Amino acid sequence: MINTSEIGIDLGTANILVYSKTKGIILNEPSVVAIDTETKKVLAVGKEAKEMIGKTPGRIIAIRPLKDGVIADYDTTTEMLRQVMRKASKKVGFAIRKPNVVVCTPSGSTSVERRAIQDAVRNAGAKKVHLIEEPVAAAIGAGMPVDEPVANVVVDIGGGSTEVAIISFGGVVACHSIRIGGDRLDDDIIQHVRKEYNVLIGERTAEKIKMEIGYALIDHEEMTMEVRGRDLVTGLPKTITLSSFEIRDAMREALLHILEAIRATLEDSPAELSGDIVDRGVILSGGGALLNGMQDWLSHEIVVPVHLAPNPLESVAVGTGVALKYIDKLHTLVR
């Protein structure tokens, strides 16, 4: 009988995913919490709360308690985790008494930030909490042989941060973490529309633009999209037409920072592992990996093969779940 009271949690800036050994991904919700500012009561978590962003009365605010992959608001994160674990226990089929949890942390996080994540998960009702570095979880989730002495290069572009790591023989050989991810790209789009058109658009609209006509820095056939926002001069609603070329240029700086982090990590690679990297290439995971043209652009820039993880959005969550098996074996990966 498999002990079901073990779960893996991908505590992401944009989404929170829960993985169970028996049922796979049992929960995938946005990391958003709606709070009544007067009573300090949590009104909604996940999808319901995300629907409220930018549409609530003054006293109700929808916030993301995680910023750049780490906890920005401790109490709200704990409450969010408590509700997430409650939902997860229903999905597994019986109330998990006190589960053992593997949760991922950004590789660039400080010991204080790691402790905050551990305490939040424990206070939300976990029995034991093990931490695993995000790129390692992404590599395991993408099916890479992390416990073998070969170079596995993973680029995990999440909502709040991008992690680039070379993993070999159960540990991180070289790693760079930058606090630039999908959220920064959304923000760049908002700023561009504001500056060029004097129109204000919301986070959800920016995300939609990025997903539909956002491109990495490659040549492509121009696409356009009609977008509605608020005219900052008249204060009235206004419709504008955006081109995929201008959106690409708006995101240029952030994308170049991601490329720089990948190059810096590859430069830190030991000579013995460089041959493996040329043969095996780089694996892309995280939501940012799904940006149009990302794979082609990166393979052209770093001149090694670039592969997309089988399911980029779920790689980290699957990796935290699979890491449950590794707890005794790979003490270097899971603490």
C-alpha cells in the first residue's frame, strides 16, 4: 500500500501545483488570494481570487502573496497553503492527516526565505517539510537522469524568476537565478502600452497579449490583436490594435537578461561536462518556455540543442512529487 500522505508542492509566483504519488497533479490554481481589508478575512483562493483581480470594490483586494518565487506576505501565504492542502486532501479521497511535503524553493533564495517557506508549509498542516531546489525539481519532472554523472542543463522560466542550472550526479554544479520571469514580461507590456498609447491595461490583459502575440527575439509573420483599456487622457474605455513586433521589442530587455543568465551558467560549466551539454542540449521548462519562438531563438543564440520539457508548466510539480522517492537516496537534492 502506497502511503498517500506524501505530496509535492510547486509554490510558484503565478501558480501553485500539488502532486500526489498516486494521482499525479491533483491541484493547479493561480497563487492569488482575495482578502477583505477591514476584517482581514480570506474570501477566496486560486481561480476564484484571480477572477477578482482589478474587479473588486475598494475593501476587497486580490493579492499575490509570493513575489519573485519567494514569500512576500507570510500570513497570507500560510492561509493560502492551508486552503490548498484542504482542497488537495479532498481530491486524494480521504483527509490526509498530516502529510509529508516536498516543496521547491528558488536556487537563489536566502536561508531566511527558505525558512519562511518551510515554516509556512508546516503551519499550514504538514508533518515533515523537505525543500528541493526548483531547477532540480524541474529536471526530475522533465525525466532527466539527475542522479547520473552526466550534465543536465535545465532552464526554468517561471512567473517570478528564471533558474538556470547544470545538474550532475545528484547535485547542482553551476547555477544562476534571476528575478525575471513571466510577470516581468507582462509588466513590460503594460508599460509599453501606457507609454506609446496613453492607455492603461490590466495584468490579465497583458498576460493574454503575451500568450497570443508575444514572441521571442526572432523573425516571424506579423500578428495583430485588438486590446481594450482605459484612456489616461479622457478616462474613457478605448480600443487599440497592437502588433506582435512591438510586443517583441517591449519584452526585448527582459529576454536578453534570461539569455545572459543561460550563457553565464554555461560558462561556469566544468570542461568535463561541456561535451555532454553539446550532445544532450538544454531543457526548457516553466510557463515562459511556451512563449512563441522561445525554443528556436535560444537554440540559435547558444548554439546547442534546446528541447521543451514534456509538460513545461507541470515539470516542477511532478519533480517535487517524484523527489519523494529520492528523499533517502539523494540527500544532496532534498534537504
